[in-house]
Amino acid sequence: MMDEDHRPSPESLLAKLKAAEQARLRVYIGAAPGVGKTYQMLEDAHQLKKQGVDIVVAVIEAHGREETRTMIGDLERVPMRRIEYRGVTIEEMDVEAVIARHPEVAIVDELAHSNVPGSRNRKRYEDVLDLLNAGVSVITAVNIQHLESLNDVISRTTGVRVRETVPDHFLRRADEVVNVDVSVDTLRTRLRQGKIYDVVKIEQALNNFFRKGNLSALRELSLRQVATDQATKAHDYREREGLDQAVIPEKVMVAMASRGSAKKLLRVGSRIAGRLASDWCAVYVETPNEELGRIKPPDYAALQENIRFAEELGAKVVKLKSRRVADALIDFARREGITHVVFGQTSRSRWDILLHGSIINRFLDEVRDATVQVVPLENTEMRVMSDE
């Protein structure tokens, strides 16, 4: 007879049933173009086909690489959708056609791709979510620089601001995240051999994005991301099986002001939440001057963009109402058992702090059992407001 103390809870049984029912998602992640993600996906596809799995190629970007085109071989390809945009015909993945074909598995390349206007979704990762919701399992690939929470880190490391990104919550949906890795020297050799870019781009790439220091840093980020994913999967497994967690779950809070851009803060919060395998929230305090009808239109527009971006990264957005920002944040952190807080701060004079007070200082004085991280911001970015 099963010991009642070890009997699975209704929640864990429901989680098991949902996990068994849902389509599966495998994501190959790499440090840079050319590591072999697309080749690996196609190799998997042929192996699955041999095992009797109904698998199709929904979209593959060969980028002119002959070995990639050859690797497709006799795999079934779902015809692309042709869309007219500004006088040019562009091909995009035909999501409706893939769903109508309803294979067991679909191969979807270039996960971070932005679809042309007129497509079913704005981004390809949203297309993948539609396939998963329709019961089609997906194997896809993305480079580490396209992960949204790493956008600022990638920019500082490589000097390149990546425009096409995938929110972190998409990777948390994945059943498997696999790192496809080659050495820095091997990757640079492939580049010199013309296996990654056209010949005219090789020298520029070697001296910029494909510098050894950049590639080493990107490889480290890829490895860390996969390690984070493994920690998250272990946490979810223990929860699903009704087992005690190995550590106390962390609770992460990002404190947003009701004005200015909070994207840098939110990326930091998303990275911390991912590393600690926890849910997280983005919190802002609406003061009387920021109520609807009184808030300045530019501030309202910035706030709505921050909320959209936070939700895209997987945060729970919480609005508090109070005349005093610090009081509201402190009460919320205590009530919710917050263990890690992210604040933004621009440079302020000592006189300004003495005159108007500091939310961060108040928080540090009164909430002793939470780790506080202060992210320095430019004056054009969101700043933590004084507690007037």
C-alpha cells in the first residue's frame, strides 16, 4: 500500500497528464552561425524518418550552403507561402499548410526570424507555438545571441546589437535544449572555407563578430544557457513527481518605474529567474499623478511598452497603487516572500538623495532577507524615482 506521505498530489498528476499530452519541442542552440545546428536537425529528421516517424521540413534556410541542401535529400517539404511585399515576392513558412498536413514532427529553421508583414504571426517563434498548440512536435534552432535576456550582454561583448530576438519563456517551453558546439578555431576555419558566408563577407566577419574573443564568450553563454535549462527541467521534474525541491525556490522581482524604458532591467530579471529556475514578476507603483487621465502621454506609452516586453519575457506584471513607492514595494516583497530584487538607478547627487530620499536605501534598510541588485542606467533609460 502506498504511503500517504508519498502519494502524488493532484497537481503533480495533472502536470504529468499535460506533459504526456502536449507536443514536444526540441531547440538546438549554438554560439554562432556555422556550428552545425541546421545540419544536426536534418540528420535527426532522417533518423526519425527511418524509425517510421511522420516528419516534414516546414522551413530550412540553406544560406547557399550546398551541403545543407544536399542533406535535405528525400525529406518531405511543405511548400512555402509566397507573400507580396513592396513589390517583392517573399517566401515564409506556411503555418496553415503544416497544420493541415499535421505531421508528427516539423523541422523549423531560423527560430528568431521576423516574418514579413501579412504573415499569420509577427515572429517565427510564434509560428512554432501555433504548431505546438495544434499538436505538431517541432525541432528548431537558434543562436545564443538571439535570446532576448542576453541582448545587452551580447551588445557589450560583440559590439553588435541584435534586432531579432526570442523571449526566454519560449525556451522554458522546450522539452529539450541541446548545445551544438565546435571549437573557435574550427568555426573560424569553416568561415575561411566559405561554408558560412559568401566570400566577400569573410574578412569582415573574421575581424568583427567572429573574433576569437567574441566566439569564446558566446560559447560560454551557450553552455551556461543549457546548464540553466537543465536546472529548470530538474526543478519541474521534481515538482511533477511530487518530490521535495532540492533548494528553496527563489522569487524574483523587477521594480519598474511608470516611465522610461525598463528593457535592460527586465532582461536582467529574466536571466536571474532563468538561472534560479523560478517564476518572476515585474512590479510598478502607480502614484496619484500617474493615474489614467493624469499620466503624461509619453510616460503612458513607455509604461505600456514595458508591460508588453515584460509579459513577452514571461514575467507576471503587477500594478500597485500608493502615494509612496517605497512603502508599496516593501510591503509587496514581504507579503510575497521575494528573495531577489532588481532595481535600476541613474546617477544622482548626494543632495538630491538627501532631499528626496532613495527607494533603494529604504528597501535595503527594511527588507533584510532579499538579495538586491542595482543595475546602473543611462539618463535616457528608466530610473528609480525618489520617494516623494
